[in-house]
Amino acid sequence: MAKTKEFFNILHAHSEAKLNILDEYVVTWMRKIALGPFGEKALVIDGFSGTGVYDNNKHGSPIRLLKHAMNFCEQAEKHGWPAPKLMFLFIEGFDDNYDELLSNIYKLTRLDLTGEAGFERLPGFPSIEVSCQNGSFEDVLESLLGELKSGYTLIPSFCFIDPFGFKDTPFDLIARYLKNPKSEILLNFIYEETNRFIRAKDPKIQAHMKKHFGVNDLNELTELVSDKEAALRKEIVVDFYSRQLMENTDVKYVLTFEIKKSGRTKLILFYGTKNIKGIKVMKKAMWKVDDTGLYMYDDRKPLQDIRFAFTKEIEDEIMIGDLANQIFEYYTGSRAYIEEIEEFVLTDTIFPIEVYAKKALVKLEKEGKFKEVRNRKNKNTYPKNTIINFN
């Protein structure tokens, strides 16, 4: 395929927000897999890699991912940790972009992937293996999944899916990938384009849309969004796709993040995982991009929202109070382990536990909302296995 230059010229702020979330998450994910009790090999799949470098010299996902991996290996050697075993599969369908990607990887790593189809070890970092595939995301992932022998699954894997439009990400393929036990996705759901064409009458567009949502009949969804105002229509679409992931794959947790450009919703990130530890890490990553609890980035915000330190402190106090009320309302008159409370915060509230959970519990304790706290030495601390009896 010929290169579509418009997608790869400049890294805009709204797209950088997406990559910042990827950065924050994938570093921790690699560490948890590679340095975990089993020291497993980890696979990162970048489904729409692009050239790796934008025209304004900012790095795209492939170069960012490789730099994170190299830094991780250097840190492991410095601390005497086992060398992390990391694999990267970069997929790029446009021929010119693919050639540039190989060139940019070579400039960073001195790894020559010209003519190579399999995984090659990174010079100086033998525990890192890299493969670049010149083909569509659908074809390459189909091939990868097809190579698995009966009864076998992928090694722990994370798939970053950042397409150009809705026709490039068939739901059934994503569902097949997610059948692997230790697999998860960060999907760039192209909302603006989906919203524009969801009720199109063209049979070809309808066929792509059905594959996009993983349905045989679009009537249910189109009837739900018909004549709805923009905010409600968006909520319906997000809920529908979330339910598709929850009901048709082994995903247990879904987290979304909205990204706006010039006030319009361009895309919505869908994170799907089977592991609550993944939600903990991803919430923290998303919170770094937007700490308002909205899970939304708007490229106009820096011009509109200049918050002073004291304003942030007031907002934090309000959020701590809000979370404290939610915890107390849920557990009032009952007993719970700290682990249960943290799971409730992660799965039933907007808050990441690192930022607000312990502060909310301290607030409740100071207000006399606890009957008794067991399995701890110091007041206002809540170590592992702490048991709290709520009034």
C-alpha cells in the first residue's frame, strides 16, 4: 500500500495524550511480567506502528516502546536483576511507512530488519527480540493466532491497537486474541468516524460497521442512538462496545478514556484486561493525563484551565470526601479487608487507589466512622490484611 502522509506528519497534542497513557502503562506492565515470580517472557504488539518518528521529530509508539525496553534492561543490569525477556511485534501496512520504520529502528538500535520476517535480537540487548511485519493488522494477527497449536496460548501479551478508521479493527479478531489467558488491549476506538457513519445506508459501510462492533445486525444499536443528542449517543456507543468486550471475551474489566480535539470527541481509548492489577496500573496512568475524574483529555484545556496550587488542594479535599462517602455508604454496618476496599475503589469508583483511597480511609477514621481496625500497628495506616469494622 502507498503511504498516507497525512497520518504521520505531526504528533498533535491529542494524539500525544494517547501515547503518554501508553508510556505510563507499558513500563509498569513489562516490569510486572518480567520481574514477577515466574520471570515470564512478555510480548508487546503494536498493531498500527507507523514510521516510529513524526516530522517534528517526536517519537511514535514503536520507538517509545523500544526505548522503554532498553532502559529497563539497563536498569536490570545495574541492579543485578534477571535480564527481562521482551518481545515486540510491530505491524505496519503502508509500504513507505514500513521502510521508514525499519530505518528509524536501525537508527535507534542498529538492528537491521531488512528482509527479516522473524524475531531478531537487539544488538547489545540480547533479551529483547523484535519483529516488523509489513501487512495489515488483521492479516498479521490472524496469522499469529493461526500459528498457535491446539491447546497452546500466547505468552503474556499486551496489544496496542491504534488504527486509522473503524474498518481496520474487526471485533471478532480482537475477541480471538483476548481468548489467550494473559492478554489485554489498549484500543483506540475511532469515535468521530464511527459516530458519523453508524447509520449509513451504504452496504459496504454497514458491513464494516458490523465487523467493527462484532454484530450480525446493527438495528439494535442504530435504534438506540437514533435521534439522541450528542452526549447521550456517545454514552450509548461506549456502553455498547464495553458490553461487547465484557460479554463476548474473557475480559473482566474495561476502562475508557475520551480524547477531544477542538472540543469534539475524536477517539475513545478502551482498555480491557482480566487482571485487577491491570486496572490499578491503567487508572493511575490515565489519571496522570487527567486528574479531574472525568477520564478525558481536551486539547483546549491548557488554554482554559490554569489551576493554582491552592485550587488543586481544594479539589483534592473534595474528591477525598466524595470517595470517603462512597466507601462508608457501601460498607456501613459491615466488616471488610483492606484488599476488598481497594477492589471496590478500583472497580466501582472513578478513583485510582494510590491517590485517594488511604486518604479517604484516614478521613473516615478521624470522623469516628470505624468501630474497630484490626491487624495493624499504627493508627491511620492500613497495611495488607487490615480488617475494618464500619459503624
